[in-house]
Amino acid sequence: MQPSVVYTTFHFPKSGANVITTDSSDWATNCPEYKVTAVQVMPVEQPSQWQKDSSRFNTQQLEFLQLRDSTVAAVTPAGAMVA
């Protein structure tokens, strides 16, 4: 990205990106007026609490998938098709 450009995703509501924008919004979509929002960027020493929680949630979901896969493998007869 070019210097003086900041990017964030607005796809995940939990990210809180809409909280940092102004109260102004587009009349048709109600999207925040984020293209003209002033920001201040500074380095951090550690991940934010949101990043820690998200990482922990992601790890837990992957563990659930592995548990499911190992359970299905344990109860599925060899050569059987699993839907």
C-alpha cells in the first residue's frame, strides 16, 4: 500500500471497524463514511484483546473439526462413503 493509506476489513462486524468511523453514512446503504475518516496509527507491543479472543476461538473451532473428523473415522467402516 502507499504511504498515508490505511486499510481494514469491514466484513466482520465483531472487528469494530464501524465504531471508529464518523456518524455520517451513505444515504442509500447506511455504510459509514469511512473513506474520509481520520486515523492515528501507532505500533503496539502485543495483540489486542480482540485479536487474542479471535485467535483462541479459531483454535477451538479447528480442534472441534479435528475431533469430529477423528470420531467419524473411528465409527465409519473401512471403504464406506461418508456424506
